Amino acid sequence: MSGETRTAERPATARRSVEEVRARVEAVPDPELPMIGLGDLGVVRSVAPAADGALEVEITPTFLGCPALPAITSAVEEVLADCGHPDGRVRQVLTPPWTTDSITEAGRRKLADHGIAPPVPVAPGGPVPVELGGVACPHCGSRATRPHSPFGPSRCQSVLRCTACHETFPHLTAL
């Protein structure tokens, strides 16, 4: 070869469909609750082209000041780039606010399978369920649970103690 240098060209990533991007974004694990994806947690509001044609992902944080938000935004931006949408963007949407009712049934099962008691969903416009006893223990199912600490592994969790099996467990607090 002569003295010319060659640079390897990086192949362009094919643009993935909105549906495929949404599925990949929804599968991104939550940084504080890695057993559950953003879709099952209910923070992904929409994935759609914006007025300028760029793909836009709207997310609603679980609470204002959520320390995981920069990590979530970065992970979603990485998915957008990997899916051929490097011009895509993430936008925070604060209304309607996220509530624990946004968690899917599959998400509630995943939390319980990992020892985290999810809050009981409330039917829209329906009565607020009143449960006698405490939150069901994810280890033994007993409702003989009591508060142990208002501070849990993350800001959206408290710690409860089961008086039946004597285990402590995090509880995703209802917001």
C-alpha cells in the first residue's frame, strides 16, 4: 500500500420502527429497581415522532427529584442511538403525575418475586380499598406486617417487618 491512511467506516445503524424502539425502551431496567423495566414500572408515556421528525420518548419520573432520572435518560438515549435514531430525544412529562397505579400486573409480580411489596392498585373512580392488617409479606403472604423504617433502599420505598415470618422487606410506597 502507498503512504495513505485508511479510516474504517462505521456502518450506519438501520432505523428501527417506533414499535421496536418502544419495546426496547420499555425493557430498560429501572436503575433503583433493576428487576423491573421502565414499561412495567409505568414511566414510559409515549414513543412517537415529534413535529420535527425526530423520535421522542416521553417519560414521567416516579417522583420529582428522582435521583435515577439522569441514568434513565442516558439509557433511553442509548437505546435511541442503537436503534438508528441518534437525533431522538427524551422528554420529561410531569402531568399526569406518575402513581403506583401505573405499575403493570407483570411489574407487580416481578417486584413481589424479588421481595418488594408493591402497593395495592386503586380502581379509577372506584372506592379506595381498605385492607385489614398490613401490607402482604412477599415472603410468606401474611398481612401481619408493621412499619420498620420509613427509609428504604431508595427514596420511594419504606421497610416493613412481618411479625409472622420475622422477615423485613421493602415496600414500594404509594404516591
